[in-house]
Amino acid sequence: MRFAAAVFGVAFMSLMFSPLEALALCCKCTASDAPESTICIQVETADTDCSSLTANTGNADVKKLNCIKPLEPAQCQKITKGVCKEEPVSESLYKKISASAAQQAPQKTVGAIETTVSPPKLGVDIPFLTLSPAVATKAVMNVPWLAQYIAGVQNYLIGISVTAAAIMLVYGGFLYILGATGIQISSGKAIMIDAVIGLALVLGAYTILETINPATIKPAVLQIETITPKYYKISDATYQGLQQVAMGEFKPDPEIVERLKEVTAGTGPTTRMYPDNPFSEKNSFVGEAADQLAHVISDLAGIEDECIVKSIFMVESKGNNNAIGHDEDVGLIEVQARLDFLRSKITYKEKKFELPTALPAECGTDKELKAQCLKISKNPTFSEADQQILFKCKGMENQTEQCRKAVTDNKNILNDDTITTEPPDYGLDWRFSHGVGLTQLTIPPTGGCKTQTSSHGLPKFGKCWTVPILLTLEGQAQLLVYSLKNMKAAGAEKPCDFFMGWGGFCVKNCTCRGDLIKKKQDFYAGCVKAKKSAAPPPPATSGVSGGSGGVSASESGSGSGGVSGGGGGVSGGE
């Protein structure tokens, strides 16, 4: 009898460990149209192994896979470390990550904007826990980290409880078998009973919670609404017409004009409306064209790291120089122009509208703060104190959940201004700021400059940069080169410094703005990684080997001296 109890304790311990491994099961799968590509799926369906995953899953795309072999945690990693073609993906998110990634990976361009965000690295690793990347769609960002972390901690604590109970069962069993006195036998029996009761409480609580509300055991994936940058491509005819206007306002730097001839891969209008137009009519720069343009501008600005420049214009406009941003249409509570437009209840063409959800009076209406911001944006010093004020002026302070809900509920209300070739306003609603061209440089509604043909412009480097000028490649390149030189002279070194300087309002830790600054950092990381993977391997050496004299490119700098417009930012095309 005593021996049987001990055997029961050992057997119970071994049986209880097997479900813990299944909770973190990772399966090696293949798709019928790409049998050579290994897809790693992290199982979420309860009581499922790799062989039954396709039958039991609720994901229709997983059902189409062939999943047989379970993988060890060390194998369930991207191909550089493990056997997965891409990052492992949870069962419910397979379609959004692995399917597209497996099919599109060969077509990726250097530094292409990713639709996934890598999970955070834990300070203390939790056994059997692998965090999946967040996945961005047009509507939402699916963030599985929190749910996976909570589930992982729960499983880990249950594992500890099971382990402790099993150890106590074995210990009690041996006391029960080998006890020389009645006291020892009784003590062993009591220990086993207590261990079983404790285990029953832990597993019982888990079962009760799963029965009442499964979400407490397996939290849902966090979904965050995404905001798509609001900029619009203008027609070829309008683009060329505005370049014709720029001919009377702008004489570009001859050196920049000559160097831009090296950008041979861009695209633009198929016909040339004005044969005497001195400007390049190319307006789209992606792939090879983006690399060429980043190289020319980086070289002119004296910046060794081309990925810094490429990150700025690719994130701001996706490489489109014919882009016009309307700040009043940006569905973010941090954009004052959006709040002002919703409160106006009238469009540019004088169409009145009502808000489905009223905008609370306290949302972004600190007039004293706005006055400070306007003063600083005219003469930015880029001191930390000034940047903190500008940061507040972006609407980050004194906002409530009601404010955020109102902006979200009213997201479909948009302005109706459309750019034209007619001066001086060019068809734009100048109650609000607008981002223009390749870098979406912001022209403010007030406090800017004007010329004979343009009612609004951005005063910088002794010149008034207007909409027509900023829609020329030469104008964008010249202002970007001057700005980067200015930032570098002020001490900019790191990529984040240049990104902050270009935004013109960020605090020094580069975490104050979660959208464009972070997107540029992510794009930069992808650009650097792609360049490294595309670089040819070093030549083989023979004989006596000497030290390698590698050249290290500068990576970054302090945001001082950046470009600032309308409330301190240049990212009007968000």
C-alpha cells in the first residue's frame, strides 16, 4: 500500500508535466504552394497536438497547412537561428503574417516598411513562452504580447505548483513507505493529502475560471486602431502646373540640380507639359530610386548613413513627391488641426456637418499653451524646455478618454479641399496646416511667410518655401540637405537625433511621439539590416592575415537645428 502511494506520486508528477509542454507547442508546417518553406505555428487550440492542429483549429488558413512535426523552443525561431522561414506566428494570426511573408519575401525592397512589430524582450525569460510579433492591418494593430505574457505567467505558476505538489507527494510517499514510527507514517500521509488538496485548488481554480469565462485563462489579442497617414497624390497635370509656377519663385542650387541627375530610376508624368521646365518631373521614388535619392542627399549633406535620409522621406510620404497632407483629416487627438476642424463644423466648400459624437470642450483648447507654441515654432531653439512645451501643444496633455473616443467616432468626417494650380491658395484650406511633397514639410496656417504668388509658406534659411517650390524635387532636396547640415552642425549623430530634429518638437529621449518617430526608427532598423544582408561577403584571404580595417559609419545626433513648421513639426502628411 505504501509502495503504491509512492509510485502514484511519481507517476502523477510525470503526467502533470506533459500538458505544460503542450501549452507552448510549436509545430513545423508547410503550405501546399510552398512546400520548401517552413512555417512555424504556435498552437493555441486546447488539447491539440501538431498532427491534429489542422483538424481542430478555427483558422481556415491553418487548415490548409500540413503540420506534423513538433519543434523544440530552440528550433522554433527564424531561420537564422532555428528552422522557421519567418518569425513564429500564433495560430490565430497565421494569415496576416506567415502566408503573406512567405509569398512576398523575395520581392522585398531594401528598407521596405514592415507590417509587423517585433515583440519586446523580457528581462527574465519565462520557460515555454514565445511572444509573437504585433501585426498591423489597415484597420487595427493586433498585439498578442500581453495576452501571451499573461497566459505564460499563468502556465509558469501552475507548473511551479504542480512541481511543488509532485515533490511533496514523492516526499510524503517515501516517508509513508520508509517511516519507522507511526508519527513518520502519519506525517507522510498528511503531506501527500496536503499536496493533493493544494494541487486540486490550483487546477480547480483554473478549471472554474475557464468554465465561467475562458478569457480569464486565455486573454484576447489586444487590438489597437491604426491611423493611416492622410496624404493624397495629386494628378500629373496639377503637379506639372505647380512646377511651372515654381519657375518664377525658385532658383535651385546648381550643385543639387547636377547631382539629382544621378537619380535615374524614379518615375513621373509620361509627357512633359512645359518643355522649358528646368525641374525634374519625377515624383515617385521607391526601390532603386529611393536608394539613389538617399545616396545623393546623404552625400550632399555629409551624412555617411544613407538609411537616415531614406527613413525620413519613405516614412513621411512613401517616396511620393506629389503628396499633399491635410492635417485636419488626421484622425489623431494629438493633432490640433483635427480638433479645430471638427469644432468648425464646416468644410472648405462651406458644407456644414454635425458630429456623431460631441467633442468635449476641454480637448486641446489651452490658448495660453497654443500661444507659447506659436512663438517657439517661429524661432525654435530646440532646447529641452521648448521641446517639452511643443510636445504639450501637440495635444498630449489634458486629454481624456472622452476626447479620444470623440475623435475616433468622428474619423469619417473629412475636409473637401483639393489642390489646384490657382494661386495664391492653390485650392487648400489654410485654416489648417498642410504637409507638402517628399518629406511632408509642414506649412503652417499662420506665422509663416508669403510671396507674390503664394499666400502661405515656411520661412527657412532666408527663403519662403511655398507649395509650388516644395513640389519640385529640387526644392525638397535642397531644403532637406540644408536642414541635415544644420542638424549635423548642431551635434546630431544618431538616427534618432535627426528624426527628432526633423519633427522639431520631440524631447531628447525620442519616445514622446509614438507614430512617425517610432516608424522612422523601425524603418531605419529594417534598412540597415537589409543593407547588411545584401552586402557581398568579404574576400577570402590567404597567407598571413592582418587586422581588418573596417569603416564605421556615423549613426546619429541631437535634434537641434532641425526643420520646424506649424507647431514645431514638419510631418504634416501624417
